[in-house]
Amino acid sequence: SMRVCGECLEGRKDFVRIGEDGDGGYVMCESALKTASQGFSIGINGKDSWGSHLSVDYHMHVGQYDCTTHQTDFAKSGKKISGKKQPRVPKCERNSFDREHYEGKCNTTFFPLCVKANAPELLPGFSDPEKFVSVGEMIEKASQSGDSDMLLKIDAEGGEWHVFGDIEESVLKRFRMLAVEFHHFGAERWRC
């Protein structure tokens, strides 16, 4: 079973849901959100309620990363995809009913890049290599040197296994908190 690794400063009462109420929302420690410098939202598929919520309600910049146009891009490994569209820049919203609170207020930057492990042999064979960068490369380009109060959310549809199996400890230490959606438990192809 999954569990929280560590504790919030205020205990359980410090938990807050960031993002949508369903898929796209993550339980995090509010005390850490209030002092974080910026967020990295990896794997957004054209929608980033987590990034919008942090940007507007916690007043931080959020970098948004995704090189896919839709989830089926990863399901079509090795096949030519015709009529492929460009990745979608997400709207600034948390839910459809609170658009007015968020509209035009986000401090986000969208990058049409996907996350990869540092090991080149783990890059999907069907991909354009220049569209894949490591978490370390992302933070190198988008953060202040030595910044260690950042937040990371990753929902990479299975790619998270290789990323966390290969990430440098020095990169992980720069994040105050991680929110990860792990996929494909038990699938042989995703084992590290």
C-alpha cells in the first residue's frame, strides 16, 4: 500500500488537496506549499489543475511539461502516428465551476517536453529524443542555482518508474515535496 513518506509540520490537519477533486488532484502539506519557491508539473496532457491551483492560490511560478498530444501517443509505440497535433497549452483553471477565480491569473510556463530517465537506453524508441529531458535538466534551465524549496508533481503514465529509478539524489534534494501518480503496478515492463 502507499503511504506518506514523512509528516506535515502541522500533522494531518496540514493536508490540503491541490488540483481537481478527482484525477489531477494531489494531497500535500499546506505548510510546505506556503514557503515553496516554484513548482514543476510533469505530464499534464493539456490540463493542469495542480499547476493552476499552486500558481494562483499560492502565488508561485509553475513550469508545465508534456510533449504528447493525448495519452494514446504512448500506447502507439513503434507505430507511425498520422495527423499528429501539437501538445496543448493548458487553460488556467482548477475545475470548470471556478474558472472566473483562475482565468488570466496563472503564472505558468508551458514546455512541450517530456520527462526521461538519465539513461538513454530507457528513452521510448518511437520518440523524438530532443523532446525528452531529465528532471535535472528541467530544473537546471528553470530554477535559481541552489534553490531547494521547489515542488514536483509527476504523472508520466508509467514513465515515472524509470525516472525515479535513475534520478540523482542531489536533484531530489532540491524539492521540498513530491507528488507522484504511479501507474502499472505489477507490470513487468515498468520494473526498475
